[in-house]
Amino acid sequence: TLQPDVSQTVMLFQIHMIHCVNQSQANDSHRLQVFITDGPAPRPVIGQDSVEVLGASYPRDDFTNVTAKILDKVGRNLHNQPHHPLWLIKERIKAHFYSSYIGRWGNPLFSVHDNLSPVVSTEQNFDSLLIPPDHPSRKRGDNYYLNRTTMLRAHTSAHQRELVRSGLDAFLLAGDVYRRDEIDASHYPVFHQMEGVRLFTNHEVFSKVQDGHELSLFEAGGRRTPQKQETHSLEAVKLVEFDLKNTLTRLITYLFGDDVEVRWVDCYFPFTHPSFEMEVRFQGDWMEVLGCGVMEQELVNSAGAGHKLGWAFGLGLERLAMVLYSIPDIRLFWSQDERFLQQFRLPDIQQPVTFQPLSKYPPLHNDISFWLPEESEAGRESFTQNDFYELVRSVGGELVERVSLQDEFTHPRTGRRSQCYRIVYRHMERTLTQDEVRRVHQQIEHAAETELGVQGRY
């Protein structure tokens, strides 16, 4: 990989910036908003006019859709709990980067940031990453909003611009992220991401290239192609792309072993171009483990680093942990069951571990059918599947293992539509009774009618 030849002055400045980043960001309202402090966080409160989370109050409006059950997860920081499986994955990735990428003075090249508040502005979460105003990822049905301008981050990239603006050229960022989604063994409304960013100067990219002093990161009058952005030279992009793929191949080999098979798939992200997904062959199937690409230069320019070119990647810690440790259900990461937690209390983070399944208690399932409400006058959908999933989560909590759409029906005469969902209930630590499942299911039926405006068919 490219090894930067950084001058003493620049290196001292970078070390100083890493040391001071917390203080400078706390004092600059244009930088990162809030840092999570050590110790228990104040209990979140959803009031009639405001939402209080992590000690701050936010006014409610028509976009507010965060729930009490989701806010209860804020501040848990599973990725920072020693010997939690997500902590193990994060620490292994940190150890790899610390040992593999060393500056000229022996210090780690990559700094690590894993305590940034998940409460961000919509500008941070979307606009700073060049996500268009009409992009579907902004939908209220897909995110948790405190109000129209404040939300729980949907990806750790929400902090990317601020960290680059603070003077960092190479960093790892880990944290909890929040998305409204389907309910099954591999999807949960809160999960954890880890991403990396690295920026290069002209000298760092071309120093080992013959006649590299004649080459440049940028070109005037260029055009966007599948291989590069308008302002980038093809030579620079190919070298940075090589460094990115080599860096990530080394990481995945470190995590999965020397015999891991890797392949790259072209894809699209609003904040990188070209963009790629890495897939690994695991137990006979190809599995996507991360996304990455060459950072959009507009994003780099907006962070005050317009003379540099960079790459970025992001991966899901739960996805890696479920595969590497054979954890079958994503709900287990939130378990307080000692039978689960004790399996990951290892004397060495590099020690291999395979999760030994807990007793599998029997599932119970109930179906729910209802007529959907009419569309609003503005033509917007008044009901989405994510609305129903969120309601089921709010009422059923961890008892719900899976929700699946079983059937859809449109009445031939009236045009009314109905849907039927199957809700599978299973407790992770004991056997459920039919009576307690029936009571929860009835609460879901009632809540669906009163909160979502559906008409029950039960």
C-alpha cells in the first residue's frame, strides 16, 4: 500500500489535531455536536412537546417518530462494552490498523473515534454526504427523526466531513446507527458500523512512481466516466483504488483467514465514485461484507481538504460478528444472559471463539389481517410496512422474532387493499405461553387500528 512521506511539521500538526479533536469539536458548533461521556446517560424522555435524549432537549414536530424503545438503546454503546462480541470485532480491526499502518515516528497512522453522539442534524446525515433532497433514504418511514432537522444517525458517515475538517487524514469511526427496517433474525432497528477514511496528497500518491513529480491528482476539463470523477486524473484514481482494495483485502484476510476468497462488485453510493462492494465466499455462498469507494471530491472540498484525494469504506459489525462467531439471531447482541456474554470473555482478543447456541425455545405465531387506510389527499401513502414493523417492535419488543407479509388482497369492487402478516414470537431465554402471546397480539391489533388507521379483519 501507499506509505505517506509526511514531513515533521505536518506530522506534529496531525498528532496535535488528534489530541485536541474532542475539545475543538465541542467548542465549534459547526463540528461534531455532542460527545457521549463516560458513565450512565440520562434516561430519555418523550414528552408532549419535546424529546430529551443524552441530556439535551429537542422540540417535537410533525416529523418526530422516534419511540421510547429505540431511545432506550441510545447510550448503550455495545461496541464499547469490554468483551462484548461487537467490541471484540471493533478491537480486532483497531489492532490490525494500529499494527499495519505506522507513521514515520512509530505512531499509528489511523486515529480511532468511537464515542460520538448518535444524535445528528439531517444536514450531517444527508447533505454533507451529497445525498439529494428527494433521495428515498431520507424518507420518514426509513429513519428515526427527533424533528425535521435532527435525527438518530442512519450511518456513521454523518461525521465524516467534520473529522476531515478537523485536520484528520486517516481515521476509523465506530458507532451505533438507527434505521426503521423489517423484522427477522438479521435485521434490527439499531446496529453498529465501522468505517475508515484516508486522504492522500499529490506526493503521497505519486512518490513511488517513475517521474511521479510530473503527475497530478487533478485535471482540468475532465469528464465523469465509470472509472473516475470529473476533476480526478485517471492515474491518481487507479493508484488510490489499488490502495483501497489492498487495504481492505488485508483486513478481511486478517479477520477470516488466509484462504478467504474475495471478489469486488461495482455499485453506487452518493458519496463515492467509483464505488465497490466486497464479497467473501463463506460456507459456499458469496456474502457482501462492506462498501467502499473513492470519495466524491465535492465532499472533500467542503471539508477544507480540496488539495487531497481520498477513499472511504464502511462495514457492519453485527454482520461480521454473526458470521465469524456463528451468532444466529441479531437480538442476542442485546441480551443480558450470562450464557451468551460469558462466551466472549476472552483473555486475548485474537483468540478464536465459536458461539455455542443457547437453548432454542419453541416459537409461537399469530397472523394479523387488516384493511389499509385510504391514501391521503396529498397522494402520499398513509401506511407503510415500516410503520407496522415499528408498531410491532414498540408493543412486542424482544418477544418478536420475525414479521413477514403473508398475503395481499385488493377487493375487485371497492379497490380496498388488505394485508396479512405473520408474527413469530420467541423468547431468547424461556418458553412463552399461548396466553401471554395472545395478550401481546391483541395489543398489537388494537394499536394498529388506533395508531395506523387500519381496519382489522379478525
